Amino acid sequence: PLPHQRIAVYERMLGQSRLRFLLADDAGAGKTIMTGLYIREMLARRLVRRVLIAPPAGLVGNWERELRTLFDMAFTILQSGDARGGNPFIGPSSDLAIVSVDTLAGDRTFARLREKDVEPYDLVVFDEAHKLSADREPDYRVRKTDRYRLAEALAGVPGVEARWQLTWSCTHLILLSATPHMGKDCPYYFLWRL
């Protein structure tokens, strides 16, 4: 790891007992490496057991490959079809899972996440977190995407709509983004709110 990656993980992230972290760094600066370091350390210290990573669909394979080759961690890729026959969030193979954010926000998959036998995830990671968008309309009504509602549910934000309520929330949450602000105040505020 590069010095800035070690500083972020070992001096900032690991010291927090309940991590809520927006890792906003330039493209190519190693956000995946920092996340992998954090996951590896938390697993080694037995502070987490269940980890869920929710990137955009096009990055699911990259996450699985990098965690396997760089950190020797075997994550299971969950797809929308996995929720048809059974619950992919139950059992040892679901402890380290990667599922695209849109698949996870889908009705069938999210319904499986809500089932009573699902153990809470200790850590949830959202890659490309700026795509979890919420904004304020000109008449001051808040418009939230399903991706943002999903993040609220997993983070345990109070007052979410009934369709998005979970009986649990993750202990640790990492949001990764190279462009968290995009020049707009409200979407940035809503990202911080998570």
C-alpha cells in the first residue's frame, strides 16, 4: 500500500468503533485497495464477519477479482436470479458477498434481504456512492432514487418508507466516490447524511 492508503486505513478508519466513512479520493488513488485493507484488518481482528459490497453492475467482477488476487479474500457474487429459488443472504456463502446496487435495490432481492432469517451485515460498502442520489426539487420536496433509499435502509436512517425498512442496520458503512460533490450542495448533503 502507498502511504496515503495506509494513513487512511490505519490512522483514520480502523480507530472508529462505528465507521461511517466517505472515502472521496481521485480516480486511481486506490479506494479499492484502502477498502480491501480495511476489510482484511477487520476480519483478522474478528470485528466483522459479514461484509456486503454494492458496486455498479459493471464493477462487480472487478471487485471480486481484486479482493481475491490482492487480498486472498473469496467473495461470492450474488445475481438477481439467485433470489428466485432461495435466499442468497442466508448461509456461510453469504458472509462475504458482492451484489450490484441495482440488483440489491430490486424488489425481489431486497425482499430477500428483509426476511427474518437474514443475519445483519457488519459492513456495507457502496462504490460510486455519488450514484446514490437524492436532491431537492424547486418546490423543496426531496426526490430520492431507489439506490439512495437502499443506502438509507442499510445504514439505518430513521423514518424510511415501509417498503425500505429493515429490522437491522449495518454497523460500519463505507461510501466510495471520486466525485462526491459534483458542484451541487443538496446531493452532497444527502450523501453526508448517510
